Amino acid sequence: MMLKQKVLSGTKWITIANMFRQVLQIISLIVFARLLTPTDFGTYAILMIFVGFLGMFTDMGTSAALIHRNRPSDKLLSSVFYFNVFIGFILFILLSLLAMPISIFFERPEVKELLPTIAINFVIVSFGVVQKALYEKAMNFKNLTIYESIAALFSVIAGICSAIYGLGVYSLVIQTLVASVILVFLMWYSSNWRPLWYFSIVEIKKIWAYTAHLSSFSIINYFSRNADNFLIGKFLGSSALGVYSLAYKIMLYPLQNISQVLIRILFPAFAQIQKDNEKFKNAYLRVIFFIALVSFPIMTGLMATADILVDVLFGNKWEGLAVILFILAPVGMMQSIVTTTGSIFMAKGNTKEMFKIGTINSIVTLGALTIGVLFGVEGVAYSYLIANIVMLYPNLLTAWRQIGLSVQEGLKEIMPIFIISFLMGVLVMLFGQILTDFIENQSLKLILMVLCGFVVFLGLVRLKYGAYKVLISELKK
């Protein structure tokens, strides 16, 4: 199958599976928000600070290195497999030992029992790292996304049943563990590859230069992405962290369901055309155009409907959530584009430069958040927004110049969509104000505002591009 056909096939299957999982995520998020408390979400967010950080060492960049490397040998694959399993067990033991001091630091006694439980996930996931990398390298996204969807479905069912049963924050932990167990089982059951009884540190060293810088970037990037959770959890409490983390989850939807999904397909594809900058640039421009077309209106729509959305979907116990959503929505727009730059660094094999810009990102973000926490949870959100604005140009410049793409040329591609989305958001907000005088039912009002945004956006897109077929041809180039 030709590369373009593989990309189109992968995009089709990931889009279908992603739509299914997105519906599941929205349903589960609403149900969990109704069944659990902000404190439960805050406690889980504390767990994920450390689980997420140590989780980066489960992979150590080896899966990306296997995808980037041309025809990895069975000896290399087997060595990577045993290396990851070993690291998985080490991380489980380490987090179990750290459970007590972490619970004392955050003054949350339940963390002492929760951390060793969720740490089992390190061991489970480590058995599927190589299998998943092989699926993605072969661009076999049909099977992989089906398995991920099945895992997501049963994990959501298990989590919701646990929450209904009254297990509280444990229901979120159960959901995580069930998803990993099912996914790893399905990948092993359907894969023909099995590790040899072979391990060599020499094989690991062959990819170490690539993985070392990539892992270093992941660590630095993790700090910049999670410093807000750490500071809020320590200085503002679990309830405040619960509200902030829920807003952050909602803001992340465009990244998780659009940008990061496309990166999964495009990184293996970009790796195959890494030396052809013109082809690389043209393909990349289509990608960010598509991402902007979807994520920008979602985020501006979120800003326009934040108050009523929270009231209808989550209830009055989530006080302050709407304001945080409004502040973080522009961050979602910026990160939906910036997060794609990682595929350029990895495809080009330039993980060292990736680490450098990641370090600068972390310094700026941590400095802003340290000041922001002094002004409460809203101060943290505003400081995170400012840090993203400050680093937007350097992030784009550093990545885009590797493929001969100027920041001006790249922004020119997505600016019309930004303007259209902004106008749509303003009109939806005005429409909502008008509806307030005529409609008391908040659910009906929300539906009408969403429909208004949808119609306005499509109308403005048609006005800009003349006909939808012109827009479609843009995406197919």
C-alpha cells in the first residue's frame, strides 16, 4: 500500500474510533462529575502527577525510536521489550515506596493506598510497548484503534459501575487499570511478534542517542504541563485542584482527539519523507489547517458557552469551573497546533533541539505558575495562558524552520479559521444574551447556542472559501 493510502486509511480508522471514544469520554466525564466530588478529582489529579511523571520512564522513548528506525531487528525488539518490562517493575516498586511521603506532603492519607494500586499500571503497560510500536510503525491503525476502543468501552463501564457502587476515587483508578489490561491482552492475542529469549545492552545503546534526548524532553515537558497541578494541590487544596483538573481535561479534548491522534498517523509517515522538506512542509500545512478547522471553533464555542455548559452538564457543585474553562480555552487552541511540532523533531531525528526548546518552555511556565498560585486557582490559569502566549512564537519558529516553513507562512494558513472562529464565538455570546430574555430552560438555551455556532461557522467558512468543495480540495492536497 502506498504511503498516502496508508495515511488515509489510518486517518479513517482513527477518526471513527476516536469519535466513538470521544462520546465515551464525554459521557464518562459527565457521569463521574455527577457521582464523584471535586475532592475525588483532585485526589486523582495528585496521583496522576507522579504516575504521569514516572510513566515516561516506562517507554523511555524506545517506541518512537523503533518507529523512526528502519527495519529494527528481532534482537533489538526483544532487548527493548525486556528493558521496558524491567523498568515497569522498578517504577511500580519506586512509586509504592514513595506513597507514604507523598501522602504526607499533600496531606491526603488516602494517597498512601491509592498510589501502590495504580502503580500496577506500570507493569501492565510495559508488556505492550513494543507491540504497540510495531502496529504504529506498520501503520496498522485499523486493528489498533479497534482494540483501543474495546478497552475504552469496558474500562468506562467498569469505572462507572465502581462509582455507582460507592468506591469514589477508586473508580477512576479501576478505569485506568482495566483499560490497560484489555488493550495489552488484545495486542498480544492478535500479534504475530513474540520476544526472543535475548537481551543485550549493546542493542539498547544503538537507539540511546535518540531516546535519551526524547526522554529528556518528555521529562522537561511534563514539568511544564503539570507544575500547575502540583502547585494547586499543595497550596490551594484538593477541591481547587479537582475543579482545575476537570477544566484542563475539557480543554485537552482537541489535543487528545485531534492533534495527538493525527500525530500517531503522521509521525511514521513523516519519518518516511523526512529528507524531502517540500513534501514534508506541504503535508504538514494540510495537517495544521485541518486541526485549526476543528479545534478553533470548539475552543471559541467553549468560551462562549462556558457558564451555561457547566450549569447544564456538571451542576452547581463545580463552582468556578466556567471561569477556568474560559481562561484555558485559548491555551487549547495554541497547544492544538504547537503539540504537532513534536512530530517534526522526531521525524527529523532532532530530539536534541526538541529538548532545548522544551527546557525553555519549562522555565517560562514554572516561573509564571509560581507567581500565579499567589492569586488562587484563577491566577494559575491566567499565568498558564500568559506562558503559552509568550512561548508560541519560539516554539513554532524552532520546529518549523527545520522543514523550511516560516512562522508567517504557517500562521497565514490557519489565520482565516481563527478569525472565523472568533467571530462565531462573539455572535454565539450575543445570541445567548438575547435568549436569556425569552428562554428559562438552560438545556434548551445551550442547544440553541450550539446550533447557532454551528450554522454561523459553516456560513462564514462558505463565505471565505466560496464553496465547501474548495475547502475539501485544500485538505486533499
